Amino acid sequence: MYVAPVGEITNSRAQPPVARSNRRRVLGHPGVYFVIGMVFLALGTWWFLVPTVRDTIDLAHGVRAVAILREEPADCLEGCPVAFDAAGTSVVGRLPAHDLIKNFHEGSSVPIRYQPEHPQRIALEASIGLAPIIFTSIIPLLGLWMTVMSIRWWLRRVRTP
């Protein structure tokens, strides 16, 4: 017969182990966070960062103009049509429908930049520069952080016995 040392508490009846829920096990697995991080990294880079960097590179030294917004920004899903004069020629182009254009209304004057060789290639002046690049890099950086932390967490789980 086993006699417990003084101060040790023993349970005379064996308790069955408490089952962990599968949901907690799946959400707590580093592979899930790795996949989520990779999705944030890829989609954030592709949808947000690359177009902002491309606009900044292409249009940073573009020609400044003032365009007239032809539709209400809430109604234009595929880009908001604007009209402006480029070297004496009337041009109609489309601005991406994102949050910066929603500050304007139909008939408003919108500051833009365009390429002289391709006047339909336009962007809002506020969406060009270093600040928009930094702002749009938040989502890919969050994805990179999640990916690195999940790898670190996985390595720590593998190394500890």
C-alpha cells in the first residue's frame, strides 16, 4: 500500500482525463496562424501595396490637373469617371473607388495626376507618395508578423519535450 508523504494530496478515485475540444486545438495550432499570416501577406501586398507603389512610381512626376467628378462615389463600383483637360484635349478617365474619393461628391473638383503619354492613367493626388505606401503596408506587415510568430511558436513546440 502506498502512503503519501505529509502535505501531498491524493485522490482515491482516478478521474478520466478532460477532453480538449477540437475547436480549441485547431485554433491553437500554429499552422492555422501561419496560413492566415500568409494570406494577409499575399493579398495585402497584391491588392493594396503593389498598386500604391505603382501609382507613386508612375505618377509622382506626372502632370497635375483638376478633374470634375461625374458620378457620386457611392454609386461607382468599378471606378469613378472624371473629366479633365490634358494638353488641350478633353479626357475622361476612371479613378479607383476607394475611401479617398468618397470625400468628394458628384460635380466636385478633384486634384489628380496623370501621365502625359497616357492621359487615362490617373490617380488622386492624395494617393501618391510615401504616406500612402506606409499606410498600405500595414496589412502585409501584419501578415508577415503572424507568419514569423507562428513559425517561432511551432519551433518552440517542437523543441520542448
